[in-house]
Amino acid sequence: MPAKALVVPDLSLVVGRAWDVLTADDLAAATTATRRDPRFHPHFRQLADFRAVTDYDFGGSTVRRLATVDVYAPGTRRAFVVASDESFGLARMFQMLREAPNDGLRVYRDFREAVTWLDLTGVEARVLAILGGIGPAA
């Protein structure tokens, strides 16, 4: 499964990574696993790294469906980090479909900017180590 997330309670953070060809089922499974993790809290920040995704096996209709799933509390800071134009477009579509006045989701191409947005600058090395343990290096 080329998508996985890890709940890090002491950082109040969910760190996720996706790689290779990503399917809607992969994303749904990672989201379900996060929601069912007893350590998860909807106010935890989220860092989702999509930089190693090579292709997406879904399109706009799936993004619209996924955007209706509420896992995080309103206002929770969330960052999607992407590399490709396709990733950026799909992530922005998700963001726009989710967008509410208090939605805290941002899309970044720069990892450090995402870390800063999530107020994780002092623990960036640890976050990178966690990401490295989830999937292939970006």
C-alpha cells in the first residue's frame, strides 16, 4: 500500500506519506487507519508528504468524494507537500472543495515552508526521520 500515516501523540501530529502510483483505496485506507488509531485526536496537526507519488489512479470525482470526509477538527493546521504539477493540482482541488472560513489546510511545494506553517521548525529533523521510516525517501 503506497500510503501510510503515523500518529505522533507527543508532537500532536499525524505524519503521512504516499509514494508510487496512488489510488483512492490507498488514501481511504490510510485515512481510516488514522481515524481508528486510539492515539489520534482530531485537533492534531497533519503533515502529508506526496512528493514521492509518481502517478494518481483517480481523478476529480474521487477528490470531490474524499473532500467530504471529515477527520480533522475545523481550524486544525494541515499541510500537504507536493512536487509535481499534477500533485499540486489535485491537492489544491481538495483544498478548495474543503475550504471553509476556518479550514487550516495549506498546499506547499517546499517542505520547510510546510514545517514552519505547522510550527514544527524545532523538530524538523525528527519529522524527517519519521517520514523516512514510513516510506521511500523523497
